[in-house]
Amino acid sequence: MNIPTISEFIILKFSQKRNVNNFSRYFSVNNKNSYKLLSLFNSKRIFTRFVSNTFNSSYNRNKPKHKLKPQHSLISNFSSIINEHIEKPPYNNFKDLLKISPYFLLNGEQIRLLQEPKEFYEELKSQILAAKERIFIAALYIGYSEKELVNTLRIAVKQSKQLKVHILLDCLRSTRIGQTPSDKSPAYLLLPLVKEFPDQITVSFYHTPDLTGILKKLLPPRFNEGIGLMHIKSFVFDNNLLLSGANLNRDYFTNRQDRYMLFENAPSLTNYFADLVETIASFSYKLRPTKLVDEDYFKLVLTKQPDPVTQSTLFRKNSSLIMNDFIKRWMIHCIEQTRNLSLQKYDTIIFPVIQMNPLNIKQDELATLTVLDVISMQGNKNIVNEDKFWRAFFTSGYFNFTKSYKEKILNARAKFQLLAASPEANGFYNSKGVSKYIPQAYTFLEKQFHSNICHYGKEHLIKIQEYKRPGWTYHAKGLWCYLNGESWPSLTIIGSSNYGYRSTERDLEAQAILITENTQLRKAIHEELGNMFKYTDEVTKETFQQIDRKVPYPVRVATRLIKTML
């Protein structure tokens, strides 16, 4: 089987000089090709990504993928220190991740999974009220109706003068007003907090550098959010971290299914995500009240950084350097931290990864492709019995996997089950305006991939399920991996990415790759997946022959045109 591959891509360059200042080149563009490729990127918005010299096609399936050889002496030392710990299953299968991401060692008992939106909301409030020193919230937005959540923050700040709160949201989404006069923007909701506690609460709004000039003037609110967003969802409370894909709005607290993972008493991991928020905030707008009498007025200010709208080129360059330095700093931190740890005490490894294509950061995509490569290669090791194939479950609330992800799945000698939202479980179902056609667009994309599965005779290995629960919508995303026919997963990926073109090309995303040998944690992750599959139906050819699944021609054309915005 020979799947066509992408013709334009960016290749990692590894410096031969043993100099710590060159470490950021691991996440940069090949200098020789940078001008040509970046010009194409800026003018055509083409899809670019880090890839290895070999691609996962039928003629090279047995070749190792994404070969990353550490050139820096610190990385070499790091490998010798950690190798003893990861040369046993399940870690040994995924040790290439050590060359891509920082890592954190934990015990499975420190990690707790939540199952329902209501649990997520109650845990948020509980963690806010228990925090004594710091709260870092990163989310797309906070719904204007979430007065109780904001008041919980107010109570927490009042009861602890040492408590510092930093909230990072997307600028476009968080300054957009609702469809009614009473539905104001999240900025208005948070403004009283900033005014009341100027020394304790900071609110930052990230703005994409891709929305500038005439495009900024012509695209109306809501539509302009398709250009790019700050999509990270992470919540730090002192030394506790809650990771999710959920936004902070009523639906996500009641009947919109997502994923939620709580890491308790994990100072290094929480420091990483707190630093991530502060680093992005360093080149984001700050919410400030005006001196006008009307309390509803606010302003957005930048401090010593280029403006993403009026100085987008300089903003990209500056912010990319800042983020590369962030990655380098944490990679080195992990090396130094490992020297002082007794590795035998830990049974779980966390690899945090970020994706910021507008700033040339593609760590999450590279890591995900590496995981998919590992899953694929296991079936090539003289395994004839398909019952012994690894099993992988891959889900997104918006079925629009990138071409590279789909190629990995189609070429893999593994069992895949893909879980997507049914049209009724799509958050845009029965919405007003042109957005009501969005569920049909995803049906079209889903049908295309199902046709690919059938074309390559993979129906027995690759299944598509749809989430359909009366009165509920579906927003979960992630990957679960079961090794060697085992009953419980050893790996899961959780975070904000939907694994589509938007996540890889336009938005800011953050994920955590968790690998564990802890039995109770593996069972909990398995139970989480099972709870979602309770409400699914399998997709077949007959699914797309139903009258209500027919996609009008104009929608099919529009979907092809705006595929990277979905």
C-alpha cells in the first residue's frame, strides 16, 4: 500500500557544535530553506511540519522513523542517566520522546482522573479555594455567565494576601461580545477583578500574528477566530495541575463531555505549566481598566514587546525566540533534576509538549507522529497474528485529522478505533447562521477518511465510532495505546489539541504524553475510555447513506476551501 505523501515540509536541523546556545536549533527551520518555505507559509498558509527523511509508506515501513540523535553533550549525559530507567517496558518503546520534550517523573498515585463535567467544575472551585500562593489559568475563554467561578477567585484572593492569580485567554474570543446585549465579553467579566486586586490578579490576552492588515479589518468577530487562537487548557493551583481540553463555560460544566486529569503534589510539572503561561503572557496583551468614569471601559496594553497586529513579522521572530528559549530551559532543567532523583521510586513519566506553528514551534506534532510510528512499527516485528497487534484509540471532538496523521493510521500494522462526535453531539449542531453547516462539514471529512479505510482494505483494523448521547455534546480529544494485546493502556495523550489542521497550523496547543506501569492508573485510564465508548455507534458505509447525513455540494466545496480553519 502506497499512500501519497506531502510534498512541502520543514526538516529538523541538528547542530554539530556542542554549545548550549545552539540547542534551540532543534526546534528551528533549516537555514538553507527557511526563506523559501517561510515565504510560502506566509503567502499561501501551506501546511508545514517537522518530518524525518523517511516517511511512513509501504516501501519504507520497516525503517525507523524520526531518527533524532542528540548532538549536545548535556543531552548525551542526560541519556546515560535516564536510560537505565527507561530500558524496560513500557518506557523503552517511546524513548525517542526524550529527544523531543522535557520529562517529569511521578507516581501513579499522584494522578487522578475525573469523568464528568460536573466533577471538573467542582474540582476547579475546590482547587481555587484551597490555593495559597499561586493560580495559573490558561483557557480559550471564560463564559460571561460564569459569575460563580469568578466570585470563587475573588474569595480565594481575599482570604490569602500572598495568592497571585494569572489568567491567560485568547484575545479574539475573550473580547467578542455575545449575540445579546446582556452577553458581554469575558474581558468585561474579569475587569472588576483586575480593578479590585491590581497587585494580585493579572489577565493576559494572546493575539495571533496571522490576523493583520486588511484581513483584520474585513473579518467580523467569530469568523476571525478561524485564523488562530490561544487554545491551551491548563490549570495550576499551588503544586497541583489540572489538564483538560475543556473551556470554562456552562456547557463544559454540565453536558459537554471532555477529559480531565489532576496531577497532585507535582511541583516540577506545575512549575513547567506555570512558566508556560507566564512565557506566553510575556508577549500578550494585558487587561487594564481605563481612567474613564464608565467602569465598563478597558484597554489592552503590551509591555516592551512588538505588537502582533501592527508588527507581526517582528512579533513572530521575537516570540519564537522566547518560546525556543523556554523549551531549551526546561530540557536542561530535566537533565539537572535527574541527577538528584532516585529513579526507582517512580512508575510514571510525563512528557509535556506544545504546538505553536505561527511561532515555528511544532513539538507536539513531532511527538505525536513519533508515538504513531512506534505503534505502527510494533506490527512489523514478525507479528503475523493480528490479535497481537497493539491497539490505539484516537479521538477528537472535531474529525479533521491531518494528512500526516491519517497516513500513519492507514499504513500502520495496528488496530485503531477512532472516536468522533456525531452531528448531534457537535457543539455547532442547530446553531444559527453559517455555523449550522459545520457538523455537515465534519461529516464530509469523516466520510472521506472512511472511504480511504475501505479503499485500502483496512476495515477490519480501523474502525470509526461516533459519540451520541441524548442531550450531550462531545469535546474530548486524546490517544490511548494498549501494548501487546494488554487489557489496560500504558500510554495516553491528554490536552487541548484536536489533531486537525487548525491545531497543527494555526492555534497554540499544549498536551501531556503520559506513560505508566502503575496498574491502578492504567485501569483508571481504561475506565475513562470505556465511559465514553458507552455512548457510541460504529460508522459504516450505510451511515453516510442516511438522508440526514447527505452533505450538500456547496458545503463540500466550502469544506475543502477552509479545511485548515476547522
